[in-house]
Amino acid sequence: LPASPPLPASPPPPASPPPLSVILAGAKNLTFRVTFRITVTGGPTGVTGTQTWYVRSGASRFDFTFAQGSASVYAIPEGTYLCTSAGGQTVCVAMPAAAALQGNSSAAFDLQLRERPDQFSSTYQGTRQVAGQTAQCYSVVVPSAGTSRTCYTSTGIPLLIESTALNITTTLEATELGTTVSDADLKLPAAPMKLPGAP
């Protein structure tokens, strides 16, 4: 009898997407710089602006610019500082991290995810292209705050953060990505002051 033709090889099983906690656990010592376009919808009027995040080995700087002005939050080994510029003068004030990021919920959310990824429930939602990168996207349940959508590179760089609260949706979508952050990027632009009554 003639030999039976070999069976066609079975395609390899699709790789399981990594849990979000695994991606973020390996991202603690990353260095990156990301510029985001901000879009806020659902409120009385739409709000747009930009943010640039600088992250290096646990130290961070968050610049945010809106039509009304701009400010920067530095979370560095010496402490957390809010720096604002007006009239050609820059003022930096030492303050608790939670207070410094109170007006930047997306940055605060990303920091919480990085510090405690296992405390959040996430569901994989596939990939999408953001800023020329392939992003792994997840739906994340935030206790007492609903569900957010996050997209990261395979190494844990944030490329998209979308959250909705009180029918207002805030979306940060990366437009530029870099992998270098200098000492100058994380240096305070002015000598810090303390808030009156602060320890």
C-alpha cells in the first residue's frame, strides 16, 4: 500500500496575552518619556490639552498644559513638589503626593496601578496601534470609581488611559514616545518652599 501523505502541521496555539500585573511588574525600572493628547468629553464644554510624563527608575515628572495654564508635578527621592509658572517666575511647593496629583487623575491612576497591580481586576481587550507602537489593552475595574481602559507597550510604557466618571470621559492618548530621561529633566526648576502649616 502506498504511504499515506503526512498530515499538515497544526498551527501553533495562539499565545495567551500576559496579565496586566505581569506587564507592570516588569516595568518598575523603566525609563521613558511620553507626550499625551488629552481629550475631555461629556462636560459642559470639551477640554483639550497635553501632558508629558518623564519616568526613570521610580522618579517621575508630570507636565500638564491646558488653555488656562500649565504646571508640573515632580515625584523624586527628595519628595513630591508642585511647580507652577506665571509672569516669568516659577514656584515649587512641597506637598503630599496625593495632593500634588489631585488634579491629574490619570497620572495618579497609573502610579497606583504600577505600585499595586495585583489589587486591580483587569480583562484583556486586544491590541491597538498608538503612537506607532503596538499596545496591549485592558479594561481595569477601579474600586468605587468604575472601569477604565488602559493600553501599554509589552514592556509597560503607558500609551492610552481612558476613564469615565459622572458621565465625563477623560482620554490620554500618546502622540510621542522616547526612552531617555536626563538628570536635568528631573531637577526642580526652583528652590522648593513649604506650604504654611506643613510639617
